[in-house]
Amino acid sequence: MRKEFLPFSIPTIEDDEINEVVDSLRSGWITTGPKVKRFEEAFKAYVGAPYAVPLSSATAGLHLAMLAIGLGAGDEVITTPMTFAATVSMIVQTGARPVLADIDPDTLNINTDAIREKITGKTKALVPVHFAGQPCDMDVIFALAKEFGLAVIEDAAHAIGTEYKGQRIGSLESISVFSFHPIKNITTGEGGMVATRNESQAEEISLMKFHGMSREAWKRYESSGTPNYDIMLPGFKYNMMDIQAALGIHQLGKLDGFIAKRTEIAEFYNTAFAEVDEIKTPAHVPYDHRHAWHLYTPLIRIEKLAIDRDRFMEELKKENIGTGLHFKAVHHHPYYRKTLNIPPGELPNADYASDRILSLPLFPKMSMGDAMDVVESVKNVIARNRK
């Protein structure tokens, strides 16, 4: 057993990030300002999007993206049950109704055949989630959207650096929403970004992010500016700060290296668990892609063990191995169990995964020795608890 606890995730923060944050603190300008603009420009160049809007979180990005496409009461939005609750909660916050389509049992991405089955005359948008950093089949999703006249918002919270058929997520024809939470592939502490090819959507989201003001504060208070402004629409307080963007500027430059290390560890896990009957390893999608490996999410075949998934995680903790839970299916949470009222058996693949999934440690600072410890501990827990 390991002597020291291995967390599920640790952000990689180095001296260049720290120095950039300190520079912002010393500059006297710590809220939205020139460093946010620098980060925005670098992000657009990286993903290949003509427009991007930095925000306080991906949750804020989902909210504004949904408002920008005009979601409201009476609309339905199809999304996946295997996602963080924010995806569904922001649909509810617009007044629309979330409709859950089942997942592919192997990749855990939304099943495109299931999407078609859920489309009604009330459907206004599709919100695919690129689960764990692996892209959904966007050609099929865009074809469905075109056939039925629907908008598409990609929940790309897991997917910065993900590629679909040679294109980076964020450069496709839909709105994409990214997260920079501390466990994500890059972090700004908290933060998010909306990328789009649509100028009017970008302008509306940019207005909504900061009270609907016509001019950003830093442009009003610099030497050539004027404090005057107009409120163009009722907005929110969803802006990113310079002290956050200071991290992002340097994190973005390291992203491809981070993904390479994550891929190395994930592939090691896949090889190590290939012959372990009690583990179902994550499957790759069949089309050309680059997996960003935000998460490594095996399914524990609890039917072969004397313990359930939650107890399995507790046993790993005793071995000094941290884990995450990504995710309990949305319709298993009390609020959505009550409000969505999904009949038992309607989402069998999501139900199966929800009871068996866990996230093993995966972050760039991990050594291969750490990964070996994870594998050894998982095998130890299995050996102690086989039926």
C-alpha cells in the first residue's frame, strides 16, 4: 500500500503562472482587463474559433449560450444523463424542459439514435457532452439538427484539446462551452469560455456577461477611455478576472503536453486492466479523434464482487488512492428524479454506468510509479472482494 495519499486530481501550477498572477496583483488591475483579452485571443487561436467570450464558469457559459439561442418556457432540450448537473440545471433556469437520451454503453457519450427517438415538435436544441474528453459524433448530431431545425450547444467542459475528425472542439459550427475548473485539463481556478463562429451570438453573450453594459470597465477607466456606459439589455455578473486569465495564458501553452501525459497514463491503465474481468475500461469512439483524457472512468462490474461501487471507492481510499465520481446519472439525483419522472428502465445504459462508474487518478504531475500504485490497489481491492 502507498505511504502517502494520491489525490484524484491536482492542478499543475508552476512559477510562470504564479508570477503572472502576482504581476496582476501588483498592477492595480485585478478584475476583467487586458489579460482576459490576451487569454481570449490565445484561446481563439488554439481552438480555431473566430469568436470567444471568457466567463466566470462553464455553468455561466451554458446559461448564456442557451439564452443566446432563445430558449424559454415551452421548449425542450435533449441532452445526456451522464453529465454534471449544471448541464441540465441551466436548461431548467431558462424555463425550458430537459429531455434525457440514453448513452452508448461503451463510450458513455450520448447515443445519436436515442436523440432521434426523443425529438418532438417542442424540441429546440441538442446539448451533447463530450464525455471525459472524447468527442460525440458531431456529424450525425449536426445532421439531426439540420433535419429538424434545431440549435446545437456543445458542452465541452471536458473537451479542451479534443479533436473530432481533424478539427478541434470549439471550431465546429455550434456554440461550444469550456470549463477551467481546477480538475480540468487547464485551470484558471474557476472560469469558462464560450466559442462560436456566429458574431451576433458572441456579441449578445459578451453583453449579457457583465450587466448588459455597452463598454467593459477596463476600457472605461484606461487613460484614453470615458466612464460613461449604457445598459443594452438586462445582464448578469459572469465576467472572468485578470487574475484568473493570468493562469490561463500560461496553462494554455502547456495543454498539449498535459494531454500527452494524461494519454500515457490512460493507456497504461487500459493495458493494465485489459485482462481484469471485474473492470470495464473506457472504449474509444470508432471515428478519427483525439481524446483529451480529462477523466479515466472505468466501470466496476459489481455483479462480480461482494461490494458495490461506493464501497469500492472507500476501499481504495484505505489504500491511499483517491477517486472521483463522474457521474451519478442526472435522473438519479433527488430533484431530477422528482421533476423529470423518468420511468424505470427508460435509460438502461445510463443506469448501468451510474451504479458502476468511478474516476481514477489522472493528472500531469502523476508519475508512472503513481499509476502503478493505482493499478496495484485496484487489483488488491478486487482480490479481497471477489464473489
